[in-house]
Amino acid sequence: MADLSFGKIIALAGADAVNPCALAVLVLILIMVATISSKKREVLKAGFAFSLAVFIFYFFYGLILVGFFKTLTLALASFRIYVYKAFAVFAVILGLLNIRDSIWYKPGGFMTEMPLSLRPKMKRLVKNVKSPKGAFFIGIFVTLFLLPCTIGPYIVASGILSAVDFVRVALWLLLYNLIFISPMVLITLIIFFGFTTIEKVGYWKDKNIRYLHLIAGLILFLVGIAMLFGII
């Protein structure tokens, strides 16, 4: 398999980070906490608690994925280069799906957004958030609902990471997930310091959802093409 490069993981994590799914759930959780407590500190804690839950459990999901792909590549050792190319093609397809959503947007896009069938269940879970502690525990369950729309880039990254040893895998996954949750942390801080409101963040996300898909799509498409042609 091609050598691991810093750029691949950073680009894939960046594409995952701008996915509107996780941002939408964060906004819902912050709204729930804000309706219960007017204290900004509670909103700050809830945002951090949710982000921490996503970080921890996505890290473990990554370990599971990498372990699976390690087993797969060992079983198909003689076809390792083709497995790598398959991940590249998958990245290209994900990119095209996101670009499609940026042009012909429809909520619940396959592999790009949370399926419409899961959204009512997720909202019922979020409505149970009453505190920062609740935001953490609900965040654990919500990660399962986020997987359909965020797992794509993570699958590609995990496939690439399956070629390295466990210690390096752990470090790469820590970096990947720090990048993944960075928009959630940033939004929480911006709201806490009064630069904007929760409602305005939600409005901005809805207004710019096509651009978020476009950014993610272009990153994934270019990473996939670069992997296919051995540029990275």
C-alpha cells in the first residue's frame, strides 16, 4: 500500500469536519440546554460534553474499522495495491455524491447526510438533554445516528491507516478526530463569547449547506484522484 502521508488524513478529516450532520445535532443540543438554563456556561459545558462524546466514540469506531481493514489486507496481501485503489475510488464516489448534493440538494442524501428515517429518533433522543452531563451521554448514542453521514471519509482514512502499526494508528486517529470535532468546539466557543447566537448558527448551516457539501465533495474527489494516480 502506498506510503501514508500527512495530507491524506488531514484532507479526509477536514472533509468530515464540514459535514452538516454533526453541526445540526450540536445546534439542537445547545438549543435544548439554552431553553432550560440561561447561563452561557451551561451551554459551553454542553457543547464541550457533546464534542467529547463524539471524539471518544469516533476514536473507538476508528480502531474497529482499522482492525477490520488490517485483517482484510492481510487476507488479500497480494492484492494490497488494488485494495488501496478501491479506497481511492470510494473517495472519488463520495466526493461526487457531495458535489451532487451541492448542485441538486435533497435532505437525507445517501452517504452524505443522516437518512430522513433516522431523524425523528435522533430528535427524540436530543430532547432528553437537560444538562451538560446529559449532552455527553446522549452524544454517545447520537454518534450511531451520525455514522451514515460521516462514516465515508472515515472508512477511507481507516483503510489507509490499516497499513501502519497500532501506536501510529492511535496517534493518527487522535489527530483525525481532533480535526473532526474542531468545528463543534469552535461553534460552542463563538456562542459562549457572544459573537453569535445558537439560532443564527442553525440558520447559517441551513443557508450554506450546499457550500458545505461542495467543500467536502471537492476535498474527497481530489484526494481520491491523487490516490489513484499515486500523487499522495
